[in-house]
Amino acid sequence: MRGMNNFHAMDTEELAAPATACVVKLWRLSMAVLLGAILLGFSSPVMGQAVNGTLLGTVTDSSGAAVSNAKVTITETNTGISRTSQTNESGNYISPDLPPGTYTVTAEQSGFKRVSRAGVDVIVNTTQRVDLVLQPGNISETITVEAETAILQTDRADVGEKIELTQLEELPIGGPVRNFQGLLALAPGTVRPHRDHSEFFNAQDSLSTEVNGQSREFNQLMIEGVSDDERTGLLQIYIPPAEAIQTVDVSTSNYTAEFGRAAGAVTNVILKSGTNRFHGSAYEYNRVSALAARSFFNRPPNPVARSTYNYYGGSVGRANY
């Protein structure tokens, strides 16, 4: 009996040890989850320049002096979403991480007329400068400014090309899938996009291009800032239809920090976003040769009568048609 009691006591202790370890592990896991929730709750979302743009500028008065603490409101035209900021002591303001779209910038300060600039296009991976000049007067009055975007880019050093919606809709891309990669030749330093590999390996007809003499394997393909490279680095995994694309950003040199992995071109596809109204479109790809335009080498028949020789029973006859 004493042996049996010792056996049962030892068995109970052996079972209690794993149970205690399990409780400790669960407690540690709960604390980790709680700490993560606290950190996420107090943190603000950070979005990269790769999928957004930046709008900045300087607010001055009519004499050229900086206007500090001026209220700057930036409103997206299609969605009506706005954000506000204030100028610093130098009159500068900046609004990073703006989704691509068309914006209206308004500045106001007590003792000055409100000034507004509409039709500011913010494209992905770009920095747009909008400088505003306040005139003395009542703040209830508004001055609308119409100006063109500066030709020179002075706020960033990267080199590239933006293939915008109008180009995707109106330029001939070719092929029933309307592959946007056919327009990558618009970027300086690129060769004509070409198809590599067999249909078995390249079923989507992904096109390749070389940039600035670099191998095509050095290119980086992305959708909304997420890598879209096939694991071998040779093809693009998903090729969205041209109808779904808003902008194609192609950077070829002097990349910003988030594009540090590539040595060739960085192609970032931005898809269309919603607006406050219902809209849609439809198109068809015409493959009927009778309705297609005549090619350069397909000349019309010569209207001038031609001659040929036909043989009738061994004799030579001439027929005109």
C-alpha cells in the first residue's frame, strides 16, 4: 500500500508540472496579444509613396512674405474627401500619402481673401507643388487661381514615366487582352517590349523589356506597391486588363527609398478607385477582317486591265479582265 501511495503521489506531481507550464505559456501569449493590440491602437497607418502621391507648396502674401498658421484644405474632387493642415513659420505645407486623383487646394487666413486652386492632378509616386498667394481682404471672398503645372520637377530627383488613363484608353495596345506592357516603350531608356518563352511557360503573354542596358531580370513589377514578380523573376504573375488600370508608374533611375531592390525599371500598376457616382464602360475587340482597316502591304487590286495567257487545247489564247 505504501508503494502504491508513493506511485500515485509521484504520478500527480508529474501531471501538475506540464499543466503549470501550459498556463504560463497561455499567459505569455495573452500578454503578447494585448501588447500588440495596444501598439496597433496607438499607431497611425503608414502608406508608402509607391501607391500614393504628395502635395506641397508655400503660402505667401502679396508682398512675398510667408504666411504662417494658414489653414490649407485639400479636397478630392471625385469623392469629396478632404484633409486639412497648417503652414509652418516659413509658410510651407505638405500633405503626403494622397491617393491618386484630382484635388482642389484652398488656403485661408484671417485678414486675407480665401484662395483656391482646382484641377490639381496627383499621380502615384509624384510630388506636386501648389504655391498660393493670399490677397488682403475679407475671408468670405474667394479667389480662384488657374495655373499650369511647372514643367521642371524640382522637388524630387527620380527619372521615369507616367502612363495615364487617357493613354491606356486611346493608344493602340494590341492583342485581345490589351496588355498595358506594350506601352512601356514610352519610358526613356527602354527597348521595345517583346514576348519571351513558350505559350506553355508564358500563357498570359507577359511582355519583357530591358531598361538602360540592364537585364530584364533586374526589373521589378508591382501592383499597388505589392510585388507581382513571378518567382523566377522573368514574368509578371497577374496582368490586369487595361480597363481596370488608373496609372502605370515606370521609374528607371534615381529611385526613392522604397524601390531599392531594383537595378532596371520599377513598374507599379495602380488600379482604378471608386467615386461618388455610378459609372461603367464597355468595349469590344474587333477581329473581323472585313471590317478592319487595310494594312499597308494589302494593296487594292489594280483597276487597269491586265493580260494573261490561257491555254486552250494546246493553243495560246489571250484573255483580258
